[in-house]
Amino acid sequence: MRVAIFASGNGTNFEVLARQFHEHKLPGDLVLLFCDHPTAPVVERAKRLKVPVETFTVKECGGKAAYEQRIWQVLLDYQVDFIALAGYMRVVGPTILNHFEGAIVNLHPAYLPAYPGLHSIERAFNDHQPETGVTVHYIDAGLDSGPIIAQEHVVIKPDDTLESLEERVHQTEHRLYPAVLKEVLTARIKEGE
């Protein structure tokens, strides 16, 4: 199973997953990081961990259709079987989705269906919710609307700051995402045998 991780930003979840692949705690081979922001910190993390990187923007491709087509070619070049989204801040379009149906998993920092899209932790915090959460789900053509695989609540404490809440959400992500990916990848590998 050849796995690509897509990320856009800092890359803490990417690093957790990459280390688990390197230590053979996750089945399959991590063969690629794709990032849509060439200067994002995740790119340096990948280089440090010796994970091949491909990075380009929608703008340099001349639009979303050409961008998706270029990603599709990269996925073919690397012979990718499965994609894990880890802080990838773009909606995956039909060019990729149609070829990877049921083979793209996303990590979202909210207890879906609440707070889909951007700034989920901040929105839950500002709405004074008693809790938020983390969701791992398959993606579909909608925004954070695909079938849910696993979820976990994260309590919002009365004395929380946005930073302390973000830290606890990230801790939950770093524990939940590898565990769920292990189950999903193991099942896919068994199906392919």
C-alpha cells in the first residue's frame, strides 16, 4: 500500500504519521507529501524525515482544473494507492476523487457535522460550546461531509484559552488519526490479498 499525505501548513499531524510509517507502526509505505504551499513548514518536516515532496500552487498551474490534473499525474508517477489528508486546506476535486473513491481519509478538528470547513476550533471556542472534537472521515464531493470512521469529543474547559484548546485538540488528533489509519490501511491491505 503506497500512501501519500496531503498537507498545507505546519505539519504536526504529518510528522506524527510519517514517524509511525518509518517505525512500521502503520502498514504500507509513505511515498509522498503533497503540499499546496511551497513555503509551508510541513515541507521542511518532510525533507528532514526524508519523505519525497511535491509542492505547487493552484495559481502557478493556472487554475483548479489544471492543478488537479497535475496532482493526478504526480499520484500516478508515485503509484499512490491511498491518500491521507492531514491539514490539507483545499477541497479535493473530481479529477482525484473519482480515481480514489473510498481511498481518501481526512482529519477534521471538530465533532462533525458541527463546524465543517475552516477555523473549526476557533468557531467552537467563540461559540462557548461545552465541547468540540476530532473526526476522521472518508471524503466525498462535499465539505467535510463524507462517511465518518471515528470521532472523539474534546471538552472545552471554562478556563481554556484558544491556544490551550487547540493544544488538546491536536493531542487528540495525534492519537486518534494514526490509530484509525492503522485500521483502515490494514483492512485495505487484507482486501487486496
